[in-house]
Amino acid sequence: MFRRKYTALTLTLLASTALAAPLSTATSARASASLPPPPDEWLTPAERSAFKSTPRFDETMAFCRRLADKSPRIRVTSYGVSPLGRDLPLLIVSKDGKAAPATAHDDGRIVLFVQNGIHAGECDGKDGALMLLRDIALDRIDPALLERVVLLVIPILNVDGHERFGPYNRINQNGPEQMGWRTTSRNLNLNRDYMKADAVEMRAWLKVWNNWKPDLHVDTHTTDGGDWQYDIMLGWETNSNVPSSIVEWMQTVMETALYDRLREDGHEPSPYFDLVDGLNPAKGVASSAYEPRYSTGYVQLRNRPSILVESHMLKPNQTRVLAQYHLLRRVLELASANAETLRAASARADAEDLARGKSGTAPQPFVLSLKHTETPTPFTLKGVSYSVIPSEISGGDRIVYDNTKPRDIETSWFKTLVVDQTVIPPAAYAIPPQWTEVIELVEAHGLQTSRLTEPLTTEVEGYRLREVKFAERPFEGRFRTQFRAESFSEKQTLPTGTMIVPVAQVGGKIAMHLLEPAAPDSLVAWGFFSAIFEQKEYADGYKLENLAEKMLAEDPRLKEEFNAKLAADEKFAADRRARLNFFYQRSPYWDPQLGLYPVVRLNHPVRTDSGTGRR
């Protein structure tokens, strides 16, 4: 046990708890009183600065290594290397310090996976996690919590972005004095990268997930947005795309208890939302389902709950760090106390995946996307006073908040979602062997796969993609693609080496979101198959003139179709090349593979080799 020392530094730290914005003073005072102050030598770097600063990468890791030297329960490891050569750090915390992927779930234990700094300027989650790890190392938190939980902590996920350090990286954020940058050294937002996994950091993260198979995930952030009384906001998926057992577990175990305990710690929590109108909070708030490009959307497709944590950017850094610390501590407590029921909920969800797409079972539509309705739910927004005044600078209106004056606003919450797009799951997908980038990505997600050892002629379902539109500007390094998908069925011969991806597996939902064109984060939508939309052979005009004359003479119906299009479409009628291409596209010379999506669906089991995929 440590010996408590109340020195000048400790007294300065205690006094700093009153240095909060008017709405947060009581919060900070109550939150800081939940534990006695630690010895000065074990103050985190943020605490040492009275929460004015956050540590750089090297200082963060030095503190983590000190904790590992102090406590046998904590190990500091690396799960990869960033593009700029920095280790990607992972702290493994367990009752005996010996937890490994193969043994993490032994003795009824669960794995709680906490990641911080995916947006490296949003650093209060990192500093709150360091406080939690310190309290574990010093036995300030009951060691019995680790009897049922293995805790994985990534202190900084976006390590290169973290070291793009400066005072001007987060204009919306109230401290610390300097912080990291939102994106990676390649300017990629990691919290849009879970499906396409373009970033080195995300490929490494997927390996951590596939190896450890976490049971509960926490992703810490700091908000942007409006001003209100809440100092911390929480979000998790409860829509129809989430396994019912996971929704039930979060609602019965986490929802009420977590909010109640955070209030006991002196915080004002709220479910996560966005303002419908940034200039008028009275118009209401909205929340939506997250696509799998986001951590919260991705993890629920892996049948596990994910808690999105957003501390409020306008609250002082100290208040935000304390909120993150208490959140992580309370999640650890609740997860430990309810480990058995979480394991049961996960097992039920996995069993549903294993049954999906199997022969002999009635196919049920799988939801690819959801959409908002205009259905309002009454909601009291714990806001602050505000006024809307004309702006001479912008020429429009501006909102001015006064956070010294709390104001409850009776408004509406728009959170009702309905199904937008569905698909009947196939038994499997078949990816031609030449699409190596796609095959590597499927493997990176840890899906079970196999390969054809000889050609296979079989019935397939496929898609032809028409009315293709490319984004004018890149989004996360890629030009997104929109299209209309037409399905068809035919017999094809799949070549040797074709990858078979069965749907009836844990993670089968990931396969459908990657490979169904209509999915919001499908690989074809992200541009992985853009070459299929490029015309590679062309016909000279004089050849097409001769071809068109011959086709018109031989096919009266084609002539009728051509004349009707001339009459109905002025743009077409005025475009010489379009008129000639009308015949080219209907001739045997036209490329039948243009716009043909190369991945096909199989509705029956396929015998292959013993499998090349991994879980």
C-alpha cells in the first residue's frame, strides 16, 4: 500500500477542482472527492499540470511503463507500428498479468476493450484512462474487479496524429493548452475506416480484435456541437440491426445503472445526440444509426456492444477528464458484476450468425441500412440560455450561448428509425482470385474463407451496376461511387483460386456489408472495384455508322426504339456520339463485363479445400 502525502502539489491539485465553468463547479468538486488524492509521485501528467496540459506520446508511454513496473497486473505491449515508425501501444491488465488471447476468456472472464485517441486532439479519454490504470496499479480500485475482466487499453490509437501537437488543433475545445490532430499522418480519419481499413493503424486494430475477441468495447471522444449542461454523452446501438440479446443486456445492465452512477459521481450524463438546427436548439435533437465505417457501427456487427463516449468540449479539460475517468471506472465495475450475462448474450448473438444463410433454414431479410422518420419523442433538453442575433460578418444569423444560465428546453428527440434497405443473405459470396486487394481486406477482418482448388460451374446470383456516379471530391482518400444495382441469375464457371466467404459464421454480417453493393460501406461503394466502370474498347464513328445501318435494316423493333428515344430525349438527339453508342451498346461488340460486379452470391454450399481464412 502507498503512504498518502499531502504536499503543496496535492493541495494545488485539490484546489484546482473548483476551477471549472459555472455549470461545472459542483460537478468537479463532487467528482474529485470520490477517492482520496494519490501520492504526488503517482499523479498523472495531466493532474500534475492541474489539467492544463496533456502528455505527449513519449511522456504517456513513460508513465504507462512506470505503472507496469509498479504492478504485475499491467503489461505494456505493442500491436503494430505506425506509418511514421511509432509503436502502437496496448496495455493488458489482468488479475495475474498473464492474460493472452488464448486464455483471456478462461474462468468465465470477459474482455473489456477501451480505446482512446482515435481522434488524437480529443485527449481527455486518454488522461482519464491513465488515472484508471494508476488506480488499478496502486490498488485504489478493488482488485477483485479483475477476477472476471481482462482489460485492454489503447492509450492513443492515432499515435502519429497525436504528435502533430499544437495549440490550434481544436478550435471548439476548451483546453488543454496543446493537443494532437484529428487524423493520421496520411490525413485519414480512423473513425471512418473500420470497413475499408485503408490505414495501417486500422489493419493493426483489426488484428487486436480478431485475436482477443473482446466482449465489450468503449471508444472515447470529445464532442463538437452546441452548448448544454451535460458534461458527458453516451451512445450505443439499439436498432433492429443489433442482436436482440445485446440490446437487452445494454438496456438492463448498463443503461440505468451507468447513468445513475455517473450522477452519483457528480456528472450530468445524456444519451448522445446532435442538434437538428445549430441555430435553434428548440427545434429538437436527433440521433441515428451508425454505419459500420464507425467504431460503434462496426462493433455491433461483430455481435458485441460498443459504448461511444463524448465528453463535452466546452467544459473545462479537468471536468472532461474526470468524466471520462468515472465512466471507465463505472463500466469496469458493471462489466465485472455482469460478466456471466454478457457472455450469454454474446453467445446467443453468435448463434444467430452461425444459423444465417445455412441451407434448410428459412431466409430472413438482413437490414443493410436504416433511415430516420419524422416521428418526434418529447424531450427536455438540459440546455443553457442562448440568443440568435444577426451577424455582420457572415451576413446570416449567429447563436450566442450563456452557459452561466441553465435553461431547460422542452423540445423533441427524433430517434425513430425504420428499415431502408434489406437483402436476403446468400449461403456464401465468391470473390474472383484476381481481386487481391479485396481478398486481403476480407482476410484482415478475420472472416473464415476457403479457396476453390479447381474450376466450379454453378448457378450464381450477380449484379450489374448501372447509372454510375462518382463523387466530385474524395472522402477519406477515396472517390465514393453511387449506382443502381440490377440482379440476375445465371450459370458461371468460377476459376481455381476463387475465395468462398460463407455467411453462416460469426462475422457473417461483416461479409454482407463488405460485399453487398447496396450496403452503405460496401467495398464497391468505397471504390475498390472502380475499374469495372471503365470502358476500354471503342469504335470509330464510320464503323458504327455502317453497323447502325445494318442493325436498323434487320430489326424493326430496334428502329422503333431508336426513333422513340430521339423523340423523347432532346439531349440524346443532339449528341452524335450518344446516338452511335446506342447501337454499339446493343451489338455483340459491346463489352459484356462493363459494370458487371465481379463478386457473386451462392445460394448453396460449395465444397472447397480445408480453408484459408482465419478467425
